[in-house]
Amino acid sequence: MRARRRGAPLVRVGSCGAMQPQMPVGSLAVAVAAVREDGASRMHAPEGYPARCGSERREVEGIRGGARGVAVGSKGSPWALRFTTLTVVLIPVAVGINYVGKLFAAALKLPLWLDSIGTVLAGMLAGPWVGAISGAVNNAIFGITADPISFWYLITSIAIGLVVGYLAFTGWISSFGRAVVLGLIVGAVAAVVSTPINVILWEGQTGNVWGDALYTALVGSGWPIWLASFLDEVVVDIPDKLATVIVSFLIFKALPERLVGLFGGARGEVASL
């Protein structure tokens, strides 16, 4: 509880329990969001009203920053490795979702891959490292069981998990519009990372009908192979990753906030209470 008197802020300090092992006894926790599972708050605001701080958070950050030498329970760094039972379970689930997406695209003969939905969702939920690990495990398993070429694109999946996990943590899935921009960013990153692999393995082609048609036309017109290969990959990756991120975003938003908060990824502030 805070109040103002003669311009000076008053902050009520209390005590609470914590389930996070990285928060030892004596840590200072500044709550920036809450899961409303009590009865009293329903008397003051309707159910579903977001229990998140607004502009006042800047003032609270000043208090938190002044507590030197005290462990602070907060959102933390997006690059902090968070391994819990939930994140360990999330990785094989993400791999399974990737397989389902790939089979769905193949069954409908779509000019897309849709094989990174699980990787993107894992990054949104649990941060960049879990997203990257999910992508790497997916490519390794697929390379062993189905197509060894998948090993080559393991680096692309890692890059996708890292980019999505970091940008999701910093607020890039706070709205549908931002998720669309995130999809475009991920598509561009995937194209940049995959182009050298395509040039080494396939002389620049991707195996996608749309992209390879453009590649053939560009090379026939005298364009450099590297540039033609990059544009070939862009034609495929931009729509594919855009669809992938949008589907992952819709799944993410459909999950209960209490479940999402347990992972500590994009909504890590809830997990830090």
C-alpha cells in the first residue's frame, strides 16, 4: 500500500512466502503483478481486471535499485537460465508441437513448413534458452529419425528460439500487432542464418516451389547466387515464420495466466512475486 503526503511516497513493507529457489530468505521482492485468486479484490475490481502496475512502476524501480546488497526478486535478465520441472516437461511438448505442425503442413501440401511452432511457444513461455534448446532437440531428433539434413539447420532453430525468447521477454507479444512484427523479425533472422547453409548444400535453393522459382529467375538474370538464395529464403521464411508466430501467440494468449506465470518467460513478473 502506498500513499502520498506532502509529496513524499510511503511504501508499506510486508512479508510473504516464495516458491522460487533462486529467492533466498531475506530477499527484497517488489511486486509488479499479481495472480488474483483471493476473494477481497473482487470487491474492488471485476474479475479479469489486470493486476499489473502502470506508470508508478518507475517510482518503485527507484526503491528497488536503492536496495544495495540485498537480493531482489524481480523479472531479472532474459538470459537467466530457468530450469524447473515445468520447463523440462515443456521441451518435449514443444518438439511434439513442431512435429504436428510439420505433418499438418505436409498433409495440406502447404508451401510452408510450420515446424517451429513449439520452439516459438517455448521461447514465449520460458525464455530464450529453453526456446533454443527446444529447437535444437527438435532438429536433432528429426535428423536421427527422419532426415539427416535437419542437423544442418539446427543453428537456425536455435536462433529462432533465442530471438523469440528475448523479444517476448521484453514485451514483443504484448499485442497482436507486436506479434506480427515479431513474426517478420523471426523470418528475417531465419533467412539470414539459413542462406549460407542453402548455398553449401543446395547451391542456394530451398526446396520450396515459390522460393526456388524466384531463385531460378534471379540467377538466370545474372544475380549473384548469395543474393538470389537469400531472397529465395525470404519468400519462404517470412510467411512461414509469420504464420508460426501468430499461431504461437494465439496459443500463448489462450493459456491461463497462472500457468504462464509459472514458467517465468514473457510474463516473468508474475513469477517473481
